[in-house]
Amino acid sequence: MTDMVNHPPHYQSDNGIECIDAIRAALGKEGFIAYCKGTSIKYLWRDKWDNEEDLKKGIWYQNKAIEAMNED
């Protein structure tokens, strides 16, 4: 089964690079943290409280922001 929250196939290039990794490389640490926060808000905002996938995506982006904050 495809994991549409953690590794959606439509966000992966033919050579296996995930879009989130390219975004991280392009934005740097602080830019990436801001991107993750904003994207989390987007998913939580559009959720109508009956869409588990959007809630999980919002949390996923929050966790990515936290991971980046804790990097050296």
C-alpha cells in the first residue's frame, strides 16, 4: 500500500529524490523550518475535521520542522 502521508509517489522524482529533500536543500535550515510551519498550517486549515490524511500531513510537517530545529 502506498504511504500517501510520509512518501507520496507523486512527490518523488524518477531517480528517487523526494521533493521535500530538494526543498530543504534549496531553502536552507531556517527557510525550511518556515516552509514546514506554513505547510502544516495549510493542511490543518483545509481539514474539515473528518479528513485523517490532512491531519496526519499537518503533523508530519510539524515533525519535519522540529527535526530541522534540532539539527546542528
